[in-house]
Amino acid sequence: MESKDSYYDLTLDYEKGSHKDVGAAYAEAVLLARPDYCEMTEQYLFENIKAAFPSTVADYSEVEKRVTELYTNLDDDYRQELDGFAGAICGNSEGVKQDGILSREEVILTQFIPDALRPTACSALSVNGNKTASGERITCRVLEWQLGSDNQLCQAHTLVHSKNGSKSFTSLTYLGFFPILTAVNDNGVLLAELDVGSDDADYSIDDKTSYTYAMRYALENFDTARECSEYMAENSLNYPFCVNILATDKDDAFVTELVVTDKEGEGKTVIRDGKTELNEGLEWDDSDYLCAVNSYAAKGNPDHITYVTNNIVRWKKYNRLFCGEDNITLDRFKELMTCEKADERINNFRSDSVVHMVIADYAENTLQAILTGKEGVTDDPEFIDLGSWK
């Protein structure tokens, strides 16, 4: 593992050891790089718990139930990996309790924050190659999350190269996190999740699996954006939260609207592309640009765009800035993505909770990113080169 100016760069080599060996080695590297990792992570974890369960004081039994169910339903390789990591990093503490020490349960819960606690908001935009100057696709994904009271996430940006033969991928994430936030495999398939704001839906953990780990499985086992989208869609009823899954490769771009219930009136899972019919009242002017915010958009699925200010403002802003742009260069794309001022008191797609903004340039097969620093979101961010995903 190498410590860069604004992130950690590491390789997990599954070709030289078992998943459990890799997990343990990762934990040792994390503690060397950040001796305060356990204290920092537990603080951030409990900020997320309290956001999800604001009335909870000391009884975390519901949280522990979610952890147990999600862990139990993981593939064995992923469980072994977590066992190795937890065994090497957790302290002398048990259960979920805020005592400054990471317990085994808390270590595992950090992997399931999106699945069990859900503090995310995001947006994304992908443009087909026939509208770019290079003739190749450009995809941008914006991850918004709780940065932490001390901007803990901004101190833990990590580029992970998972080396495992045909299952290899590159993931932009935070230190010690194994499933997927934003990642691209060696075939150029990029996956990222976006919350859809279905706060009114009942949460069910019984027999559910982690959608973030399912994304990892898809990246490891499929070669195209369509195959990954179809895998996620086929398994949608297995996930605890409704989410959008962005999937792009050189040729295609999809937003899989994952509906996790089969109750009448709550929608159905749809693999949306630029030509999918949208909900009434929702306008989009260019089918060569595919947009996603924190809601479903396909006709018939619950609409949290046209009646939710944060979503409709961002949707319209993406439409106004990008749709109709022809022969768009990468520099122009980045200029538009960063044209907002951080202190504008409006609904931005570059808000004060942006963790990272990632651009996949399919002309060069490279990733560029803005990584929010310790000072928080600023007016003049700079993209840094994260290298090739191949």
C-alpha cells in the first residue's frame, strides 16, 4: 500500500493467497498506514447508526440483526475475507457499543453501511461516443455521503486494485471497505449505486443479501454492462433497499432501477437506458445522455424526481448543461461538472457532501477523480489521474 497526497493506493493480490489471507494482510497494512483507524472508523460508524436510528440510545439489537443476516448470506469467499480482516484489526470488545474499540461486529457492519444504514445520495451522467470528440463514451459518477463530523471519509480515500485473474477490478472507495461504491473491472464495466430515496418503504432483512457485494460479484464474473445489469435485476428481490445501479461500458449505459418488493403499486425492476419512457412530467432532451439522481425515472416506477426539489433541480440542471452538447471534449465535460460554486445555497450535483466525483474516459481507459479533502468541498476542485483500469 502506498500513501499518495490525497488517497491510499493498494493492491489486494488474491493470486498469492486465500481470501482470508488477503483480508488479514489488508488489516495489517491499514493499521500501519493509519494507527488511529479503529477509533476513526468507530466514530464514523456510530454517526451513521445515529442518523439511521436517531431515537436509539444503547439498544443496537436491530442493527446487530441486520449485520448477522447480511454476513450469513454472503458468499463464502467474502465471509472468509471479512473474517481475516476482522480477526487482525478488531480489539478486545464485543457487540455494537461505542467504546472507542472496533469489535468484530462493528468491523463487519462497516462493510454494510449502504445495505443496513443507507446514508447515501448521488448522481451520474454518461454520454455515448457519438456525442464526444473522441468518439468514445464518457461516464461521470458523483458519490455523496456523510463525510463525518471530522470529515473522516475524506481522510480515507482509497484506490484498490483487486488482482484476481479474470475477476480483477479497480475500486475507488474508503480504507478497509471491500464491496463496491464506484468500481470498474478489467473489461471496462463501471458500476456504482445511487439511493432512490424510498424512505417510506418498509425495511426487511429476512433472507436478504448485500447489494454492494452483489455488485462486486457482477464485476468479478461478467464482461459487459448489460450482463451486470441483468444480474442485478434478476436478483432485485434479494436486496434490502431500493437503489439505482449505474452500469456502463464502452458501448452501453444503463441505470437498473432495483425494486426490492413485489407489492402492487410499488413499481417493478427496470433496466433503463436513454430511450426508456420516463414518468409523466419528467423531461429529458437528449437520448445520447443518460442521467440518474436519487429516484427512479422509468414510467410506472415511484417518482421522487418531479416532486422532490433536490432531485428535480439536479435533473433539470444536468439536462440544461449537457443535453444538446455535441462533439463534447473531456475538458468541456469536466468544466460543466465543476461549474457550480460550493457555497451556493441551492441544490447542486456537487454539494457539500460529495465524497468523490469519478470520470471514466473510455478513449484512454482511465479514471480521473475529484477527492474531497479534509477541508471539505471547495469551489475550485482539481481532477487527479488515477490511471488505467486495465
